Amino acid sequence: MPRKKQRRTLQERVESIFKFIEMQSEPFPKSEFQRIGFNPTTAESWVHLIEYIQSQPMIKVTKMGASTYIEKIENRYLSMMRKRILNPKLSLKERNDAMRDYINALMTLETIEDGRIKK
């Protein structure tokens, strides 16, 4: 009697998606995800989820013993600026200006937070 195929974990699924994307040198139709075991509907769901996550403010995950702490490292402004930096529709000058604004805002935020911590 053949063994039942075990389902991949969420981690295994997303890793296979990113490995597959990394191997592609050109844009490709989502139907290509069938090559790694995703039907077009499932692939589209995963792509929408990945796009949503990538558009959110960045977080930092820190483990301390048995506890896990999640810290937001970008506010909405920084998140918006990061999106401008990565927007290929903007000129390189606009993207460079956005990068400079992002760094300045990040330094200001960290200075403010450092001041709060030292008090």
C-alpha cells in the first residue's frame, strides 16, 4: 500500500516559492508554479499574501529564552519611503532623494527612541 504524501508546511511552501522565483531570469506566468506543485489558484493566493506582507512596515523578531518579542522597526512614513525607493516607475533621482529622506527619518526615529531609553 503506497504511503500518503505528507503536506508541506507553510515554511516549506514559501521557501519553494522563493527558490523558484530566484531561479527565474525573466518574468513568468503564475501557471509556471505548477512545476513546483502549486495550482494557479493556490499560486495566486500565495503571491497576493507575499505582496501584502512585503508592503507592510518591517519588523524585528528577537528571541530571549522562551519568549519571542516582535518590534516594529518602521513607522508608516518609513514604510511609504521604502516603497518609493523600490518603485521602478520613479526616476533614479526621485528614488535617490527618497533613500536620503528614508535614512534621515530613520536616524531621527532612532535618536528619539534612544533618548526615551536613556531616561
